[in-house]
Amino acid sequence: MAVGTQVLDPDPDCSLVVSGAVQDLSAEQAERVTTLAGVALRDGVPATRLAVAVRTARDGDTAGRAVDALARVPPAARPGAADLALARALLGHGSSRLSCAPDVPPASPEPEGPAGLTPRAARVLEQVDLVFGGPPVGGFAPGGVRTGHIAGSAHYEGRAVDVFFRPLTPDNRRRGWVAAQWAVAHASSLGLATVIFDRRIWTVAQASEGWRSYRVPAGGGDPAVRAHLDHVHIDVLPGRPSSAAGPRQRGRT
């Protein structure tokens, strides 16, 4: 798995580079710590307290919800430097981004529901609301959307949700990366196919390559929107008929 200029051990499910050192996480650990980061962002919990909760989560404590785990950390907590650096990375500071090579379960095709989202996409929206406290979202509408996106967009199939972080500021860019990293960590459990933000793209089909440069499509409209500078795009697997779904696959293959 490639992150930045470093090639990471292919065995861990998720990795990122923090303070020049590789941090490896299992899929379960990545889900836990990115959820903690999302709740910390939502509730204004400082990085020092998040760092202590992240250390506990990495050590295997799964008791309680993320909000409870953060509440158990004393306000005067003084984490170690390595734990604090990891917490800050999860909160979107720095340039390293969490990338995962998840196990991808087979998925069946799904129709759009009343809200214009497939059940998988609706579950993504539900989890985004739960973790991040109901941020502005879009890219779907009752009856579906048929314009406003590039040809072949997952939005036209009700498979995509956009999570907005506006206006364009360094702080909103950081906040967007918290959500983008959370999405990648949950790709397997939520059945995700693609995450795009800040001119970068991660796909389950090319997960072994980590975050890649995103080729901004030509066209009119707001260039910030086309480059995904103001929103995190999350789309779910289209699915295949059950007879063609095949066995569970590894994202890095």
C-alpha cells in the first residue's frame, strides 16, 4: 500500500504515516479511531483527549459508544507524543491520509428508495448524520437526480452522497479530511466504492494504490465543486447479480 512516498507493509488493513513513522491499524481499529475522530470533531473535543481515547481503542477496548469513550477521558489528560500525533492526523492535520485495503463483500444491485438513494447509500447518510452531527449533504433528491453531474455518475443511480464543508477555508478542508478518512475506514462495512475529496480519490478497486490524484472533469460550473474541494463524495458499490457476485475479494487485488 502506498502512502505519500512510502511503500507500506501489505499485511495491515489500514495505514498512514505520522511524524515520519508508519502507523498500522487493523480494519476494526481504523473504524473505531476514525469514528472517535468524527465524534471529537462534532463535539469539539481537543486532540489531547482524543489521543487518549484512540490509544484505548487501539488497545482493544470496545466498550461503550465513541461519545462515551471520549467522555471518560479526563480533561487534563496528557497523552504521549506519538498518540497525540496520530490523533491530530485523524483530525485532518498534516498531509498524511489514512488509506485502507479492505475486504469487500459481494453486493447485489439495489433500486433507489423514496429519498432517491439506494439502501446502501441511505445507510451511509444515516451513519454520516450519526457520527458528524447532521452536516449539510446533497447529491440526491426524491425521485433521483438526472443532471448536474458528469456522465455515468453514481449520483444518477442513487448511489452517492456529498457531504459539504463550506466555505473554502483551511479549517473546513481539515474537517473534510476527517470525514474522508472515516469513509475509507468504513468502506467494507458500508459497501463503499469511491471516496473523493480535495483533488484526491480513493477507490476500493485500486485500494492498494492508496489516495491518488483526482483528474478534475472539464465543464462549467463552480471549479471548487468539480475538484471536490468543498465536499466529500462517497459512493457505494453498484452490486452485481447474485449469480455473478463471486467470492469475497480483497481491495488490494
